[in-house]
Amino acid sequence: MPGIGNGLRGGAFARNLLSACGAAVTAPANGLDATPGIVPIRVSVQPIAEKFELPGSKEQDARRAGLSLLFAAGGRPTVDDIAHLLDSPQSGIPARVSHRPAEAEGWAEILVSGLTFDLRGLSPADPARFDAALHAYGFEGSPPGDELEAVELVPSGHIAAGAGLRPVVRTLVSLAANLALRLPMAAVAWYPARTVMEPRYFSRTAFNWLSGGAFPALGLTALVPADDGSIASAGLSHFIGQELRLEGREGETRAEAVKLAIRVVDYLMRQGPLTEPQVIEGGEGGLLAEPSQVGNLVWVWRKRA
């Protein structure tokens, strides 16, 4: 199976990434009143491709809300490996294998906090299919460009229809973050935002969010700079039903704009979707946020004195 960039125009994913400045939240933030810690990382700046949609079956909807655990060729775990890991008291993962067909089928159902998730593409079966990523976060250099194999983690059974609900998403992310710390992954791909993350970066930012810190806007969403200085989100609609567009300001660096967009995404994740215009206090004079009357978009710009 091709590497992360399979399906991108022009060849391998690593050759299609364009360097830009970005920022990753590493400390809790409350709306726009807190200043998050910033760690420079590489951010891709390709324009968003055609809208990522699949036909609307429950299985396809669940898959669209899941993620892929990416391994080097030949490195995928078996069902026995997963069962042994989850059964081990040393793992500390509050999950167990609740259903496992014949090993050759390459999948298992995992029970976590009363919710079930499917791991598909386990060895010795064929790897799961995974879609091209458009945005990469947390890698010191280029993302892995060699051939990778995917194990898919998606909501299953009765929860598939509610795959986008907050408790389901948080449980899914928690399970994936635990697995990423304990399995030899090369990357984690998050479908709703078409992102790919370095595994330890993914786990660190996920656990920070799950413990009450800032939402990982560079990972569970993507923030895409435009030539006019504006920043557009991708994947935020999976959580609140709306995407963000932050208007640029003359003289502002791209890193500064991304930093502000991170804080706005965190604010929206805490407050929920906007239904009417409002002022977001904080920063230099605050911000004006207004839901678009056409499409699921929140426009944000600086409040003028």
C-alpha cells in the first residue's frame, strides 16, 4: 500500500508538503483569556481539495469519523497482540476485546466505557484502506513517505450512527492515544480533517485536551493559511457543525495568525456552534464572530475600536 500521500496529485505526500510556520498548544487555555504554550512545527499549506464525502451508509459514516493507525510494512499487530496488550495490567488501558472472529479476518471489537469500536486491518489480513492526508503535524522533518500499512479504528455497532457525538469522539481519541504510546506506529491519520500526526505528538495533545486543556486544533482539525493572510479550518464541522475563517490583519505573521486561530477553535469547542453574532473578548481589542447565512461557516475578524 502506498504511503501517507497516496492519492495526492503530484506524487508522494512528503514532496507535496509546503513548509509554513505553525503553533501547537501545549498548555490548557480557557477561551481567549489564556496564553497557550507554543511549539513550532511544520504545517502543510495546500489548498483544501474537493470536499471529503462518502456515501451515507452507517458503516461509511462511522469510517469517516474514525482514524488510521499507520505502521511500517509488516509491522501491524495481530488480534492476539491487541488482546494481550489490553489484558495486561501494566498497559493501564481501560479497554478489552469484546469480540474476535477468526484471526484470518483481521479485526476485533474493542469495548471501552460501554462503547464499542472496531479495529480493522490487523495482521495477517490485508491492511485497511486509508485516504490521502492533506495536512501534517508534529513531525520534526517530513512525514514518513515509505510504504505504510493501516489499521483502522472506527465506531462500531450501535454507536456508529452517533460517531460524531462528543462522548464517542473523546473515547475514540483516548483509546487511539493509548495505543499510539504502546504500539510501534509511524503515524496517526485522522479522517475528519484529513490530517496525519506523529504518534507521540498525537497522544500528547490528545491527553492534554481530554484532561481539560486546549483542543488540539493542529491535528483533530487543520488550520490552512491563505495568501491573503486569512486562516481556514478543516474538520471543525465534525465537532460543532461549522468551519472557521479568521480574516487576516496587515503586518501579522502567519505564525501569529495561526496562534490566534488555535485559540478561537478552542473557544468554539468549549462554547459550541454560533447561532448569532457575538464578541469574543481577549487579545488586542477582542474579536467579532458571525455565523454565515449561507453554509456552515463562522467568520471571525478583529474588533475595531
